[in-house]
Amino acid sequence: MRIGDKLTGTISGIQSYGVFVKLDSTHQGLIHISELKHGFVSNIEERYKIGDEVQVVVMGIDEYNQKISLSTRALNPEKVGRPILHKHFWTDYRDKIGYKTIAREKNDWVNGAMALISEKKRKNSTFL
């Protein structure tokens, strides 16, 4: 058994922190709750049952403690980005966000700030 191997095992125990999987007659591993799936796992007992077969990937082997870390999340590629609920090709939202908007306004902000500084300096010099 090596890290990265894809194996089939039988669920032998379920705890609040993960699922124990019997890989063969001598090896058992743990799928930590964070490695069960992408996203939040609300209730392990609803999704996994003792005796069910499960596909896993070996994520780590601690030879000193004889512990095997497993993952089912690694078998499922993560969906990147948000789902498109509806398309808005006619919107101009990209013109209202980001650095381009700041770049258009930056000179006015800088000139306004410099004018305030100059005004304060002028007022302070008249009182001296």
C-alpha cells in the first residue's frame, strides 16, 4: 500500500470526526470528516452506513503509529466557481467594480487630498 493508491474498503465504524474503513484483514484507515467531501458535512450517519463499500485514496501512512489516512474527497474533483443561475450578458457590472473604477477616481481623490493639505498648511502659517 502506498500514498495515492485507490482502494475499495468496507465501512467498519462511524464517529463524529470521521469514518473508519477496513481495507483488508490487517489494515484499517480513517477518512477524516474534512476528507469526506468538498464543503460542509452536516450528518455523517445519513450518508455512510457500517458495512457499505467505499472507494478511497490513501492520503498518508504513519508507520510509527500504524495509522492510515484516507480520502473520498480526492476522488471527486472540486467544482470551481459559483454556479450560473442565470446569464446577464447585458449588464455592465464589470465597469462598476475592480481597479478600473478606482483608477478613474484616483486622480480626483489625490487632488482633493492635496488641496486639503495645502489649505491646512496655509491656515497654520497665517496663525504663526
